[in-house]
Amino acid sequence: MKLGIDVDNVVVDLHKGFFDFYNSNFSPPMNFNAFEDYYLRTFLELTKEEELALWNEYHDSAFFDKVPFIEGARDAIEFLRRENELFFITARHSSWKEKTNRFFRDNFGEVNIIFSGDVYGGQSKDVICSNLGVNILIEDHKEHSKEYAEKGIKILLLDKPWNKGVEHENITRVYTWQEILTKLGEMKNANQ
């Protein structure tokens, strides 16, 4: 199978790392459990430009270099690599390429990383998936998942506080990487 895998909050816990960074540098501290929107600008009442500047400050910090894996992600990815073609598709800005590529190289060797840049006006993940022949995407973004599902892509939506309430026949909510592996096994068996 060809699989698309989002990076932030699916492979690595970008928001957790950001909260650690923010709470070490700013007051009052933020509570991750109160965070119900993907965009920090909503939560912190920032403009889009202020939000991007804050993300870039985080990117340039040591906190970003220590961003943790989502529990179970590393082992699951190693398992999936054995029999599947994986494409890591991220909306990260191209200015984050160097650190992103280094992280993947250090942890997995050579992998396919595509920078969609769709948050910044680039190509959307559904177009990338279509061009690559990917019909399953592991994602965490609520609105994007619904949009991709409506275009026929099967979405495994990793449960997060910011993606509640989204439903579609092509979206399956999952809670752990172990559950992702189980669902992918079921999808593979259904297609045989």
C-alpha cells in the first residue's frame, strides 16, 4: 500500500513541544487540555502573522530539536516501512526543511518527505496524494481531513482535542498508533 502520513501531531508531538517552549518563555502558562483549536492564533488571540512568528521562534529553539515522538509512532513507522511505500506529507513551511529532513534522516534514514506548504498557499495534501497514488492518509487536522475525505481519500484521523466532531464515511477516528496498525491491516485485508 501507498500511505500518506502527516508529520506534526501524528509522528511528532509538535504542539506538546510548543507548549513546553511557550510555558518556559511566556506567562500565563498554557494548558494543553484546554486547547481545542488547531491554530494557536485562536487560542492565544493572535494575528496569523504573530502566530507564524511564534512558530518560527519555537522552530529556532532547542525545544523544537527535542520534539518527542507521538507514543508508538516510531515503532509503527518502522513496521509499516517493511511492506508499504510511505510518504510523509507536511504543511510545514519550506524554511523548516533542514531540521525536518535531519530529524527523519537521524531516525529513519532516507524517506519520502513532501512539503505541501498548504498552510502557506502551497499545494494541498489531497492533490499530492492523488499525484502519488496515495489513497490512505493518517492526519490530525479536522477541516483538512473532511476536505480530503470528500475527495475520496480514506483518512485515519488521530484523535486530538482540536479535531472533535468531524465525521465522514471516509474518516475513521483512531486513538493510538497500535489502532492505526490494526485499521490498516483491516483495510489491506478488505482489498485483497
